[in-house]
Amino acid sequence: MFRKLAVAALLTAVFASSALAAFPSRNFECIAPAGPGGGWDTTMRMVARVLTEKGIISRAMPVINKPGGGGGVALAYINAKKDPHTITVYSPPLLLINLTGQTELSYKNVTPLAMLINDFGAFAVPDDSPYKTIGDLFDALKKDPKSVKLGGTSSPGSMDHIQFLHAAKAAGVEVKDIPYIAFQGGEALAALLGGHIDVYTTGMAEVVGPLEAGDVRVLALTSPERIKEGPLAQVPTLIEQGVNATFVNWRGIFGVPNMSEEARSFMENALRQMSETPEWAEICTRNGWTQVFMGSSDFAAFLEKTNEEYKSLLEAIGLYQQAQ
């Protein structure tokens, strides 16, 4: 009897070990919830590149863009998946599109694997814009909130929109009447340079190229302190310019809902290894990202707390309308 129990226990351990060793057993599907060139796309591609080039993951990790709904299309897609080889990247819109009633799905419908970076917002205007500082822009908005057209790549009430309203509200602007136009991927930059919008609110990585090319002037960043290295080191923060506001664009990797513990643990450890490589450090420096690794359980607790904070912000500016 005891021998049978011992053999059964040994077989269970072997099968459990084999299951862990078997993951990943096929190529991955890495979902970027927006079009090419944006923050989600850039992050997902850099993560996949470092994981594979450093041999941390031996399977192929192609990136697939699923834009739409401010991230809602990709959220619905990954929520329906059962395969733990499907991963995605998200940031504040994961919470915001639920809190503004755009989808019933939320952070509870995915598995947090690891937070990787803190990015911050950037407010850009064409290089020939009459607005030379963020103060010039907010002064114009105080006189007439409808006089400035704002554009971004997130849906209304989501991250790009909210980070600007948060800053403008702190500067004393009546924010409800500011026109906001949502674009897909690189369309927002094209609209800015074409004169169809006056201000582009986005993540810092999206303005590095246009800034270096001399196409745009970045009026302010939403970081608490000035970026120390790279092209964005020349750009002042909101706080430096007398606007007491910051906005953190945290960014992390998520798996399918109900992900197995074996797969979740494997991915968390793989992402931890990746975050400690010099290649990842170089990518973060180049894009102005702050490295902030947070493991799965801590990330889940962070999301719950942050969801309540965003809810309070949206209630204050009249945009809270959570889907039932």
C-alpha cells in the first residue's frame, strides 16, 4: 500500500515537472493592442526581441497588432483565449476603458505577469506652433477651452485624453469643453503635422523621433522629475513650469485569464531575467522609460489600488461611467 502511494506521488511529481518543462511548447502570440509605432507596440516588440535574442525564451514571439476600442478589441480577444502562449501589454487604458463604460472587461479578465516600466506623458505641438510653453497653451485654453484641438491615440476618456485633462485641470482650465479627437497609431502625429489638431498628447516614446527630426516641440512631460538622459532630457516637466501635476503611464505584460500557475511563474521569471539585461536597460534609456519591475502578485495588488484612484479622477471630471 505504502509502495503504491509512493509510486503515485513520484509519478505526480514527474508529470508536474514535465508540464512545467513543456511550457512553452509552441510559438507565442504577442498582442499589441494598438497599431504599429505606438507605446504598446514598441514595448511588446522590444520585450519579444530581448526575450528571444538573449535566449530567455527559445520559442518564436511574433507581435500581432489588434488595434481598436482604446485596447478593448485586444482585451476581448485575449479574454477569449485559453492558450497561455498568448500574452499582451497594457497600461492605464486597461482600467480606464472599463471605468468609462466602453467595455465590461477589466484588469480582472487577464493575468498580470509583471510590470516592467513607468513611462510618462508628453504634450507636443508642431515646431512652428504659436505655443512656446505649456503655460502659453493653458492660457489659451483658459480664455477659450474650445480654441485648441487635442488629439491622441487612446479613446476619449482613456489615457492620452485623461493625462492632458489632469494637467489642464491642475492649471485651472475648465476641461469639459476641450475638443479631443482619437486616432489610430501614427495617424495622430500626421494630423498634428498636417494642422488638423493643435496638440498631440501621447507617451514619451512616441515623440522621440519627431523631436529629433525637428518636426515637433514637446512642451512638457508628466514625469515627477526631468528625464536625465536621451533626447527628452531637454524637455521640462509640468512641475518645473508651475503646474502641480504628474501622470504615470505604468506598463506591464499580461497573460490570458485563468492562466496556470506553471505558465504564470515561467513568464514572470522570464520577464524578470529580461529586465536585468543590459539590452533592456539600453532600450529603456533610449525611450525615456523608468525601469520598475514588479512581480505578478504585487502587480495585481497595484492594479486594484490604482483602479480606485482612476475612478476618483474620472468622477471629479465627470467621465466615470462604469459598464455594468
